[in-house]
Amino acid sequence: MTPVHDFVAARRRAVRICLLAVALLASPDFLFQTAAALRSHSAAHRVSIVSAGTATAGAYAEAARGLEGRDGDRMRTIAALILGMLVLAVALALHRARLRKAEQQARMAFVRQEMAMRGADLGYWEWNLKTGVIVRSQRILDRLGIEPSEISPMGMGILKFVHPEDAEALSSRIEAHRKGEAPNCDVEFRIRAKSGNWIWILNRGRIVEWDKDGSPLRMAGTHLDITEQKRSLEAAQENEERLRRLVENMPVMMDAFDANWTPVAWNSECERVTGYTADEIVGNPKTLELLYPDARYRERMLGELERRGYDFRDWEWEITCKNGEKRTILWHNISGRIPIPGWHSWAIGVDITRHKRAEEERRKLEAQIQQAQKLESLGVLAGGIAHDFNNLLVGILGNADLALSELSPLAPARENLKDIERAARRAAELCRQMLAYSGKGRFVIEAIDLSKLVAEMSHMLEVSISKKAVLKYNFAPNLPAIEGDPTQIRQIVMNLITNASDAIGDKSGAICISTGAMECDRAYLRETYLDEDLPEGVYVYCEVSDTGCGMDEATRLRLFEPFFTTKFTGRGLGLSAALGIVRGHRGAIKVYSEPGRGSTFKVLFPCIDRPASVEEDESSSEAAQWRGHGEVLLVDDEETVRAVGKRMLERMGFAVAAAADGREALALFKQRNGAFDCVLMDLMMPHMDGEEAFREMRRINPRVRVILSSGYNENEVTERFSGKGLAGFIQKPYRLESLRQILVRIGL
């Protein structure tokens, strides 16, 4: 029983004691009986005995009045009255003590309850559902800053302070609980304080008392100020939303997976890079199969991830996008340092595909530059050797040519001289290949119809390939002309056809040679060999493809290295010479090849605007009868060349003066006051080279006709002397007939 109930019971006993006192005044016998009973019981029981006798107090009083009438013993009556009064005083004292104790307990209980409510920052309310009166603790009013008179004690008077958006929810919840449709009336709502601020309140309450019919009589509950918690929650939600927007709009990829490797996060950059939307990825257990369709690659990636753990940086992996494109992503996983609940693994990725491609192009460009430098260095060496060797061949080939012209057709030595001439020509051809490799092998420059040139080689090509190989042609008509040396271009075609035949070997196969024209942009030219900043535009091509064994990557990388060959008897100069010839023609070579699938070589030449040259048929007999006149100054640092050249010129009817270098030649020229009809001079000489001697001679006699000779190509020499009055150029080693042709051309 609570202190409040004790207090009520004590009040009831006080009433009974007052009634007993009245009865004692008229019932002396009862006083004696009561006194005896009180002496034999405890104090607590005494009050109950006195209270129990209240119902018969009237009867005892009536009996006492009867005794007084019969006996007239007033002394006895007075004594009984005094004793009764004493008993009454004792009973009243005991009652007051219990009443004070009950009041003290009730007060202490209220204080403890109030302290607990204050400690929990709770306000208390109690609603009498029959009368409609609501009792609220002062704590609630203090929180709102209002006086009790400012809020109605009836019903839902507090609603006028509740936020309009929350009033309906509060009323509905309370009503639902009254009807038994909700277990309580717990609800959050905003209420306006007197200061004008909105305070968030958590209301908790329920019905605590029912009548005998089960109808609710009383509802009680508490109010808790949750404004700070709400602000903290809103701040956390704002931070979470800010973080979500940051993750969503950050310029890098961000994804997260749960423990089963199912995505739980996929930002907009992931969508942009891969083409997969968040709706397609998040929650999709097949995501890894979409991004890494190769099972072995995927397993290797997951195994490496488990080995590295969930805290790594700079990890490159290649993903497959929705459109099938491969992209390289640089991943940084920081799950170990910044764990996020529900995210087993999360990482940030950067799409470095463009950088990887740029790096690959840079490496390829560096390789091309290194290859070009290597070719240039070897080319200088090859050109120097070829130049010196050509000087020797002038003596061999020239003397053999002169001897053949002087011998009788029936002379026994004629065949030996022809063998010498053939060997010298093969040596000269080798020199041309070396010069071609050095990029200095363009000799006779003219406009060429590439389709016509290759078609004229068809018979020679067919006898040069394996008998098991079939040669097919596909020539484009009306091609734009190219500028170059027909002999050197024939050498390219022959080398490519020979390589195609060797690739087919003893098996049956096909070789197809095609010509055509195509528009080449910068991207296409970058993929070729010898892309030395070639201009974009129309290029004429000659393409040779075969069905042979093909080449692997290692072979393709060394394809054009001099002396590299995959043949048992090869010298490794065929393709390197072809590359040098192409360089000299400002062209390029494109190579396609895979092991077991054959190879294709496409040689590109820049086209020109003028039409192809038409060959002039000149009778060799008429040329052989030609005789010149006048005096020629022959200048060369090689004695053999001077001797052979002098004999050739004298054979054609010229008087010859010889000099060993430019200084000696200039002295002779000054001595004769520039009266020579022609000067045949080597370009590379000690003391004073041909270029310097040419300038000095032109100062003395601006009309002098100078023919330069060199082991290098005509194009290089003519470019150096363009517009300076050079009469002509002859390539070493030269024969009697080629010397006669150039002398005729300059009008001697």
C-alpha cells in the first residue's frame, strides 16, 4: 500500500474514533471492557479494537443510562468516563503519529519522484479521461516558458502550441491508443516555446486506469525534450547527404562491395567510365563477371586482392565496359584505414586508359627514334663503306668495260672479262643496297606509275618465287604518280616478294601483290615504320601479302635490323635495304603479321601532281658512235678513278687534264683561265672538296659546265646545288655508256 493510501485510511479511522468518543460518554461499561482489551494488545491492534466497537457504541450508551437510573451510582459513571477519555486520548495520539508518518512518506515519495523526473529531464502529465482535466508538471511549463494560466487544463489544449505539420499525427496517435488500436501514444512532435523557438518533444504515455467496465479512466505519461538529439541527427543526416553528394559527384570512381562481393555503392564516375548505371550494378551479384568476364583474370584479381589485404594503393587492373571496351583503372583501397559499416571493401579508382595509351605511344615513339638513330648510325657507316667501295668498282668495272670494247668478239679473254664485269655489277648492286640502307640510294629521279612498274616485273617475280606459291595481282588503274628511282623501287618489290616466298616455304600458298592509293591521317602514319613527321595526305601504296608462317612480336621488333635474319642462308640486308630505300623516298612501311596467319607489308609513297615519265627508246648503236670534242678537267682523289675516267673520256674524243683534289684542280682552272669545256669532279675529296672547288670555278667562269660524281644519291647532291648552275650528276661506279649519256645531255 502506498503512502497516499495510508493517509486516506488514517482519515477514515479518525472519523471512527470521534464517533467512539461520543459513544463512551454514554457507555461506562464498554469503557471498562475496552480498557482491559487495550492493555492486552499491541498499540497497532488497539486502534483496530476501538474502531471495531464503534458499531455498538450506541447500545452501550443506552445501557449506561439505564444503570444510572437504577443504581444512582454516579461515582462509577464518572470513573468510567475518565478512563474512557484517557483511552480516547491515547488512541488519538497513536492516530496522529501514523498520520504524520504517512504524510512524511508521501512527501518523500513525491520528492524522489520529482528528482527522478528532473534527472531524466522529463515532464509529467496525467489526464482524467472522464473529466477531461490534464495535470502537467511544472517542468513542462518551464520548458515552454509559459504560465499555467496560459494553457487550458482541459483536453488537448496543448495543440495550439504544436507545429501544424505535427498536430494531426499527435491527435491521431492518442486517439488510436484510446481505441485500443495502438499499444501506446508514443509520438514525436514540435512545440513552440514562448520565445518562438520550436522544441522537439518525445511524448510517451499510456492508459493506466480503467473502470469496472473496462473503459479507460486515466492516462499518464512523460515529455522528453529531444531538440538536441534532433539537431544532432539532422546534422548527421546533412553530413551523410553532403558525403553522398561528394561521393556521387567526385571526379574519380568510387565503388563498394559487401562480404559476398555484391556492390553496395556505385557513383556517377563509375557510370560514366563503364557505361553501367547504379541501378544495373548495385545489388547485382554478377557484377564482377560483367567487369571481369575472363574467369582466369577475375580469379587472379581476387586472389591478389586477398593477398594484398584491404589497404593498398596504385593497383592497376583492366575492366571491360558495357560497350566491350577495355579500360585500365588505377585502384586505391582504404577499407582497412577507413572502415565503413556494411562495406566489406571500398576503393577509389582513376581511369588511366588515356595515360596508358599516351605512355604506350611515347614508348613506341622512343623505340622509333632509337631505331631511326640506330639506322642513321649504321647508315653513315654503310654509306661510307659504299662510297669507298664504289671508287674501287669504278676501276674494276671501267677497265673491264674498256677492255671489252677493245677486244675482238672472238678473243678468248672476252669471257673472263665478262665474268669480271658481272662480278663487279653484283658488287655495285651490293653497294646500292648499302646506300639504300643508309637512305642515300636514290639515283635516277623520275615520275613513276607504280602499277605499271610492278606489272612490268611480273615475269621476273614469277621465276623468283617458290614453285608451290601462286602469285596474284591486283593493280589499281590510273594511280597518281610517285617520284623516285625505278631501280630502287623494283628492289623493294623484289625483296618483299622473296621474303613472302620464303615464309611459305615448301608448303602450298599464295602471294598477292596489290597497288592503290589511300588517304593517310596522322594516327595511321604513327603506326608505321619511319614516321619521321610525314605529312598527312594521299599516299600510293604497294602491298605484298602472303599465307606463310607469319611473325611473332619478337621477330617484328627486329624485322628491319641489318644482318638480322630467320633464314639459314640469309644475309639480313633485304628488308633493312628496303627500309632505307623507303626512307630515301620519304615514305613509310606498315606491317601486319601474326604467327600462323601470314604477313602483309604495305609500302607507302607520297604522290605528286605531274604525270608519270614516258621512257625514251634510244638505240645503243647510235650512242656508241657518238664522239665529243674539247677538253675535260677530271678531278678525283682516287688514282684508279682518274686513270679509268681519263681513258673513257679519251675514247670518246676528249682531251683530258687530271687533278688529285680540289685545290690542284682550282690551280689548273685558274692557270687555263677557266677554258675547260667541262669539269668532271668528285664530290668528296681531301684539302678542298668538290662543293668548294665548284664555287670558286663559278667565280672564275660562271658558264663552266661541272658534272659532279659521288657514291651518294643524286637527290641529295642536286638539293645541295639547286639553283647554283650544276650541269649534271653521275653515280659511281659508272660505265662508259652512262658517262657518254650525261655528256650528250649537257651538250658536249
